[in-house]
Amino acid sequence: MVSTLIVALLLAVLQVAVYVHVRNVVTASAQAGARYAANADVDSAAGAPRTVEVVARATSVQTARGLACTSAEEVDAGGLTLVVVRCTGAVPSLLTVMGDLLPLEVTGRAVKEAG
């Protein structure tokens, strides 16, 4: 009885650790994709595929496939043109029976260079 509770608690702690790790990796990848697409000679739409590529290298191809990323230019309140990469998806569960339960939504931004 006690051992079942301890195992369940351990799995819960591990799942939180996996979620935080994957969220941080995807956030950093979205920022890297936005910085890449913000270069003067690069199309702004190139940020999303670059983000998925970085996530696949940093975590797994399965995690990268579970993401839906978009990249577009936006103008902020100060008049700067930004490249914004948005990714949504879910973090894989440690127990495959449970599927992808934890939603994930991150945004990366970078100032577009003048070309």
C-alpha cells in the first residue's frame, strides 16, 4: 500500500520534471527560431520550421512532431517589426497509456533586421 503511494508520487514528480524540461527546451527553440527568421536575408516564415528542427535535435522527433508552430511578422506598440514564433502542442506522458495530457503553448520573439 505504502510502496504504491511512493511509486505514484515518484512518477508525478518525474512527470513535472519532464514537463518543465520540455517546456524550457521548446521556449528556447522558439526564441532561436525567431532570431533566425529575424535576420535581414531570411524569410520570416522560416522561423517555425527552424524551431521544430531545434526541438527535434534537443528532445526527440516524436516531441517535435507533436508541435504546431507558426511564424509571422508583427508590429509592436513601439513600432518595431518583430518576428513571432508560436508553438502549441502537448508534453508526452511518462505512462503511454495516459497519452499527451499536459498542454504546451510558448512564444518566441525577435526584432526583424532591416534589409
